[in-house]
Amino acid sequence: MKYVIGVDLGTSAVKILLVNQKGEVCQEVSKSYPLIQEKFGYSEQEPEQWVKQTTEGLKELVAEFKGNPEDIEGISFSGQMHGLVLLGETNQVLRNAILWNDTRTTPQCREIVETIGEQQLLMITKNPALEGFTLPKILWVKENEPEIFEKAAVFLLPKDYLRYRMTGSLNSEYSDAAGTLLLDVSGKKWSEEMCRTFGIDASLCPPLVASHDCVGKITQEFAHETGLAPSTGVHAGGADNACGAIGAGILSEGKTLCSIGTSGVVLSYEERNDQDFDGKVHYFNHGEENAFYTMGVTLAAGYSLSWFRECFAADEPFESFLQDIETVPAGSNGLLFTPYLVGERTPHADSSIRSSFIGVDASHERKHFIRAVLEGITFSLNESIEIFRDHGKTIDTIISIGGGAKNKTWLQMQADIFNATIVKLSSEQGPGMGAAMLAAYGTGWFSSLKECAESFIESAKTYQPNSENVERYKKIFGIYQQVYSQTKEMNQQLMELRN
């Protein structure tokens, strides 16, 4: 039996999967590392920690592996997006990596829009200027740490730095590069206009390869440290959302993914490179060749539920906490929740908006509030789906993964609110599986990622929309959409009164 490894370099931990030719996960290792948050809004990490913990994880995995390390033929990556790693002339790290959830760059985002114009920015990069993206981080360093910027020879994204340390090869790939605001997304090349406009030498941008491309073998030193064979092929990998899509089989037109973790994502496959969503949703290159994906984000999806539980039932297991929601009818008896605990991303890029419970009365019990939270999260995700549909996309089948796929009542709720067939997978490994699939395809096990998905991914159960609930939820969703505009000014006033 032959094997591949998928490495998912997340924000708080690296997760490593050993996968065989049947798509079975044979071993799994996770190693955590800390965040560095020296000031409000700052979020950084030391890149050496990624290397150290991944090395330790691979060493542990190989030590427990019962076969010959030479049977592990390939390794690939999924990575947290947007993070900035600056390297000097000898490829040394110049400062801590600035991560995707760092929010210090609001002035740089304004500068980007004012300098190049919103429409030109969208035409080139397909995305608005948001604090999480890489270009605002580069401009922040340029303005606030000019001595470091002067020394910078190349920038890398997090997983690309990890891959460099394993191979000595400096590359990026399209799905992660699409989240920098420096890529011509349609043209699949670094944008000369963006670099020139913002005073960035084009040499700062690394060479681009496809996600499944083999960029080399692991170094002798890395082989010695981990126990992997020096013959192990290393493949470029992809952004975490692109790999999550691959791992869920979102590889053809009409396929859509709903992923509910701390944040929530609705992601849909896109073949066209000229689709225009006016910046209302993200538009990135896929890990699949010559494909794209559109993506809407709810910032506090699963976080809204965990917040409510921590406040009112901290010691109660989620299973018992949710057990009564199936007894509550659709609409939670007139109770409505908006999941804006930390602001919102899609369709309202608003850091000031905050959550509301609307319609509370004395008849409501805890179970009504819990169901209302679940419905509010799902309504927020439905706003992204409605944007896709308004732009001509057909959304009739949605793969649901993450926390939203762990409760049958919530799965049925998604079917009813999205008015689509919801599919739960038999085995869900997320971005790590997508990374392993890129290695399997790149190694030559399959002729395409689609063929790999047919072998590796299996549906466990489907949920069909209930027509009565669909109609009821359509009316409630219309009310939900009014809450943002009617509470926006009040939330801004309350923000000014906070300590």
C-alpha cells in the first residue's frame, strides 16, 4: 500500500494526516503553537514554530508508521491564508509573521482604495481591500518598519514558508496568492499594476506554480530529522478554504460547501474567470486547475453558539445543550438572532455592528434562544447563497461540514433555510484531506482531482427541504435582513460609549 501526507497549517495548530490509496486516514497527529498578541488588534506568529511543530509531528507519525517510509510517496499542504512572512537576501525571516486575523491595517486598506480606485481593484484582484489580506500588511511594514522593508527580498505565505524549509524551494501557488491583493486572479499572474502602484518591486513576489505541482523532494536534513524517505515528493498545496473545498468534493459547477466552524463559510465552485460579484463575496483561484471559487463569510458562526453556551450552560455538553431544539418549531416562536458578535463580513463588511435578539417575550424558554441562535447563523450564511443565486448561479446541493454537520436538526434547518439538498459526508477531514488529495493527484495516483474525489469522498446522508418550513423561513429571512440597517446606527452609538 502507498500513502500520502496532508499537512494543514492552521492558526493554532498543525494537523497532519497519513492517507492511503483508498482515501482512508491511517494516522493523525496535531501539534499546537502560540499566537503573539502584543497590542489590541495585533496577531502574529513565529514562523520557526510552524517548522518545529510540523517536524515534531511528522517525526511522531513516521515513528508510529508500520510500513516502509519509502511507501509515503508525497506530501502537500493546506495553509492559513493571507499571513505575511518577509525574508531577507539569505532567506532569513525578518520579523514575526502577521496573520490573517490581524486588524491593524485599516489605514492601509483606505490607502489602497483611494490610490487605485475600488473598481480597478476589483477588476484586477476580484476582492475588496480588507484588513486580513496580505498587501495591507506589506504596506504597514513599509510605512512603520521601513528598515525591515528595505531588507525584504521576497514574501511568502505561511504554508509556503514551511514548504521552503522542507525543500529549499521558494514558491507560491494560485489559490493562496489570490488572497494577497497582488494577484491578477483572472490572468493567474502577479499584477504589475498593483506592484507598481504601491511601490513594490515585482521580485518581492515568489514564482507561481499549480497546487498539485511537485516543487521538489524533501532535503536530506529534513529526511534525517523526520524519518521520511529523501524520495518523498513535495507538492505546492493550497489555501485552507481551497483545500477544504477539494476535501469536500467541490470540484464541478453547481457544487457548494457550507462549513461552520468558529467562523462560517459558504463556498461555491466557479468555472468562469469573468464573473462579477461587485466585491460582495470573495473570488479566489481554486486548487483545481483553471477553476475559481466564490466565498461568503460569517465571522461568528459556531462562535455565536459557543458564546451562548459559555454564558448560560458552560458545564453542559453540546449534545444535551442542543437536545430540545427539535421540539421548537421553525422560527423559534417569533424570536430572531443576528450573529454579529464580532462584526460581520458578508454581505456587510462592518466591524462595528453587533448582535441582537429581536422579539423576546415571556413565553420563550432556553430552547427557543438556542434554536434562534442556530437559525440566525444559518440566515447569515444564506445571505451569501442568495448573492450567488442573484448572480445567476444554481445552488441546489450543498455539502455541509464542521459543527453545522454534527446535529441532524441543524442539518434539516440548513436544508429548509437554504432551500437546497444538504449532504453530510461519511468521513470529514477538511483541508487536511484536500492537501492529501493534491499530493495523491500530483503523485500520479489519479488522472484528475475529480477522479480522486470519487474514490476518497463518500456521502453518508442527505436532507431534503421541507416545503412548509421553506416558505416560513423565507418570510423570517426577509425580517432578518432588515435588522442590520435598523440597528447599524444604534450599534455605532453604543460603540462610542464602551470602555
